[in-house]
Amino acid sequence: MPAFRPRLLCCVAAALALTAGTPATAARAEADPLREVLFVGNNWDGTADVIASSGDFTRIGRIDVVPDKQQRLAEINADPVKWVYFMAIRNSVGEGHDQFADDMYSTPDGRSVVVSRPSFADVVSIDLATGKLNWRFPVAGHRADHMAVSPDGTRVAVSASTANTVHVLDITSGRELGSFATGDKPHENIFTKDGKYLWNMAIGDVNTALDAPWLDWTKGDRHITVVDATTYQPVKVIDMRQRLDAIGLKDYSDAVRPAVFSPDESKLYFQVSFFNGFFEYDLATDRITRTKTLPKNPATGDDRTTFVNDSRHHGLSMRPDGSKLCVAGTMDDYATVVDRATLQEGPLVPASKPYWATVSGDGRDCVISESGADQVTAIDFATGRKRLSVPVGDHPQRVRLGHVSADWSGPSS
């Protein structure tokens, strides 16, 4: 035994040194200054532009979100089933393009960004310093879609749209923490602000031509699934079909698209397929309390089969104080700010196929992605008028607030 004692002592000393160094390292990491930014996912490019979160929204840097593209394509080409789904995504929801960047969130330390990639059916974490992958999580089925991040930034939920499943992952390691079943084609995910519940909206089949109201039943089982965000067990299922029928809107789709809670989470505002407007849903009474129909663009026809993925309007955000809503009128080529109390819309701001609406870091502007013009546009919540536009990559869709290191200007590689 004495012969092994020096080695043992050295190992203990080394372990103690490492342990002693950990708090200092963590403290330095926590002290690293961060900059708030907006991540803009350029879905057809396979890139994400990082822009200032408010003010002039100047571009800070760009990220390649498919650094492993050739490897993924080789895998797809070697698997007939994967190839069929890859091509189906391109020729249906992708409008003839591959979908490489749907949704994204940065990690709390601002060192990585997590991206869902529909055409590759996965979620990846990309190191913002190097541009390399930290981890990759293949989702169930064959397509990844919208995500949501927990209020503390530690978990990310992603819809696996062809598997009717939502995965919840550790945002740092990519480890799956849980999953739950949804309706057909899960889409939007929203955590409640206390982090206790997770809402998922299933939109059904949006890439068929069976769009007439009497064929609505062919679109599948569309409902909201609310789960406990710790156990991932369902606590409530909400079928908007029943709520719409109750107010005489039997010909309206019940496919809930983008949605946003009021600040106190007593109301949910949501868009549905084919509709130029939105609804107000009261959680306490479990009923739709108000309907807002927005103007139609005379240049936009009423042929539902021409609406991109059934979404006439797709994009909804709310001013932080809850006084105003911002609506992206996708197929009607405008965005508008709506007074929440009166539901009176402001000026119709011309925009080219606006696909998303979010809120600037300072809360003053609604920021929309103009997928038809490859730019993002800021609209003043106070006046309802456009402030400015900045160019981004090909087909911007999701726009999310996040953080990067204060001196970051793009991956080194």
C-alpha cells in the first residue's frame, strides 16, 4: 500500500485544485458581458442573421446553421424514406425550397444558439464562437418545427410535426428531459411565464388542397395540449372547434396558429388558418370572447388553395404592457398594430409576405419578418407606423430575442 500513496496524494491534490478552480471559472463565465440581440432565421438560406435588438437593428453577424449540410444530405440520399420526406418538405411546405432554419434560441450564457431544422428533422446547438455543432438531436418522425424556451432559459421544446410529438431538451446538453403526444402536426409552443405549464397548438394538415370549409374534417385532429412542464403529463386539452361553433363560426378553421398571452395570462390571442384576423380566448370562462376581422387586401384572392400552408395571417405579438397587438397579415401583404382595448387597427403597413411578429428588446417596436422581401421591419407600437427596415437573408421567418457575447461579431471560422 505505501507504494501507491504518493500517486494517491497527487490525484487528491489535483482533484482539489480542479475543485478549487471551478468557482472562479464559473464566476468569470457569469461575469462575461452579454449583448441582447435578435436572431433572424433565414429558412431557405440556412443562415441566421444576428441584429441589434432595438434602435437601428444593425446587423452584427451571421451564422451558418447547416455547417454539417453535406453529411446530412449524404445520410438522406442513402435512405429512401428520409429522401422521400426531404423532397416532400421541399415541394410542399417549403414552396420549392429546403427548410433549414425554422426556430432558434440562444443559451443563457450567450455562447450557443439552438436551431430547429425542418428538412433535416433535427435540433442542433451551434457554438457562436466557432460555428461548429455542440450537439444534435434527431426528432421523432421526419420534420422539426416551432420551438419554445422555458422562462429560465434552460429547456427548449420542439415540435416533431410528423410524429405528433413535442420533445423537451436540456438546452446546454441536448439531452431529452421528456416528451408528450399532441394533436396532428404540432406547431406553436408556449411556456407560461412561471414555467409551470407548456402549451402546444396542433394545426393539422396544412399542405393539402382540401381547403373548402366543408372539407375541414380532412385536416386532422387539431387541438391545444397543455402539459405540466415538470412531468410533461397533460393537464388540459382545448378544442377550439367547440368554442368557435358556440359563437356561430362553424365555417372557421380551428387550427390555432401563432398565439400570445396577455401579460396576466388571463387571455389568449390567436390566429387560425385561412382567417384574416384573430380571436380572444378567456381562460377563466373557457370561451372565445372577441373576434377581430382585419381588412383584406383587394389584390389577394379568396382562393384558399393559394394561401401559404393555409395561413392567411401568420404572426402575432403583444406590447409588453399589454395595450397593443401586432399582426402579420401574411397573404394580405401588410402588418398592423391593433389597440387591445378597442380592437381598432392602426395604419396598414405594407409588407411582403410578413411571416412572424415579435417585440424589440426595448419593447417599443413590433418587428416583423418580411419573407417576400428578405428584410425585417420595425413598426412603432405607439404610432403604428413603420420606422425602418434592414436586409437579412433568404426567406426570414422566426425572429427571437437572445444574447451573444458583448464583443461577438460572428464565428471565428
